[in-house]
Amino acid sequence: MSELKIAIQKSGRLSDNSHRLLEECGIKFSNGTSVLKTRAANFPVEILFLRDDDIPQYVEQQVADIGILGENMVLEKNKNVAVLEQLGFAQCRLSLAIRKEESYPGLQYFNNKRVATSYPRLLSDYFTENNIKAEIEEISGSVEIAPGIGLADAVCDIVSSGSTLMTNGLREVTTILRSEAVIIGNKKLSEEKKAILDRLLFRIRAVKNARENKYILLNAPEASIQEICRILPGMKSPTILPLAEKGWCSLHSVVKEDEFWERIDQLKSAGAEGILVIPIEKMIK
Ligand code: ATP
Ligand code: MG
């Protein structure tokens, strides 16, 4: 029996979310605090716990068949692997930051400066494209302290809220790349492995759809139903059931998480009452 080998980050910012995603896909396994790999009890996969930096190479060499990691790392490593699916977590950006007291005339600031980063390939491509000649200091962690200890004039690092930069007296001046977690795969999987991967991707999409949508129930006067259906198109069209009270209906539909507040206001002005919004566990389109 064939098994799909999935590499996830052993410990770090991706590990909890990677673990949770697989669990929500119905794949049960113990976590990797002390082991390097483990088998799932109820799905033909083996989970390998690795450093995120190593995952692209291992997937290229088929030590692992697929891997979950930040797109930033996939692009930096530039290995021969396929990006199979965006996962919607670990959203962040790769940005250039300078000491906060320095004035910033534009990208030319970086000419003849020393910039510390863990992303030498992406940064050097960016500088080349923009005709900037800077010196790149490759360091593997705690990049944000480099200017403070005199190692560099500026940094190119992963940012989400920007608070780490601020704490270290730095300010973000430009973004090079936006990133989120993705699944990458080896390009030459056997037919059996591809079949397991398809089942897994099907489940992952159902989990992603569920996260991106909410189930909504509301009551409304019959006269408002047409207007409400226009606001809430749903998966196909909303379900409408009569209420015991004459002239009233209950309407059920699906609404996108990111459109949700805007729709609620529209629904209220259209006459909707008793609105319930419920998380969806899985959603298969
Ligand atoms: P490892 O020990 O596995 O090499 P690491 O220290 O290099 O881990 P982490 O800091 O855990 O890496 O980050 C892993 C990935 O998580 C990054 O490559 C990026 O895609 C994403 N990430 C990093 N920082 C943030 C953040 N502040 N917010 C959201 N996502 C982030
Ligand atoms: Mg790493």
C-alpha cells in the first residue's frame, strides 16, 4: 500500500495551523515534539516534522511527497516543486526596513548600504530588478537586531503586524513580496500517490471553503424575500421555509466571511430579523 509523505514544520509559526488543517481533514496523528515522523491512524499518510527551510529540497528529492510552508520560503529556495494550493494562513509580507530616525528618499536609499536578511535570493533579485547596488548580509535568524548591533544598515525580513520592527527601532519602507502558507508537491508522484493527494486536496478545499463562509439563518416578511435573495445568493439559491406566523418566512443561506458585516447591514435594512450566523464545519461545493 502506497503512502503519501507530508512534511510540516516541526515547531514554529506554521506548525499549529498545519497540524490543525490536517486534523480538520480528518487525519489523526500525534504531534512531533519528540518524534521526527509519525503515521496517521486513519489515512494513508506519513507526517514528517522538519525545519521549514529544508522542506522545498526534501520535496524536490522526494524525501517527502508534499509539504506545507510559507510561499516566501518556496520562492527563496527556488527548487523544482509545484505549488498545489494556497492555504489562507500565515499571511505575512517580506519587507525592507530602515532605522526609524533615518529619512527615506526612496529605494536609492539602499545603494551602498548593508542589508541583513534570511532571504538573500529574493532580496538580490529585487535589488537587481530595481538597479540598486547594496551589500547583502545573510543571517539565519533574529534579523531585526542586525542594525542595532552594527551588522547592517537595514533589514529585509518577514513582517505581519510590524511590532517586532518597531520594538527594534526600525520602520518598514517597502514590501517586496506578500506570502501565505501553501502546499507544494513533488512533480513526479506515482499514480497511487496522486490518488491519495487528490483525496487530501479535496478535503483541504472543503475545510478552506468552510472557513471562508458562514451559514446564515434569518426571519423576514414574505414581501422582503426577493430583496434578501438578491443580497444573499448563497451556494445555489437560499432555502426558504414558511414560519408559523402568517406572512413570515425563515431563510437559510451561506455568506462569505469577508463580506459578512456588510451583508448584515443590508439585510437589516431589508427587513430581516432574528439573524443567526453559524460556523460551517465542512463545505463541499
Ligand atoms: P524553522 O525552525 O522551522 O526554520 P523559522 O524560525 O525559520 O522556523 P518561523 O518564524 O516559524 O520560521 O516562520 C515560518 C513561516 O511562517 C515563515 O516562513 C512565514 O511564511 C511565516 N511567518 C513568519 N513570521 C510570521 C508572522 N509574524 N506572521 C505570520 N506568518 C509568519
Ligand atoms: Mg526556518
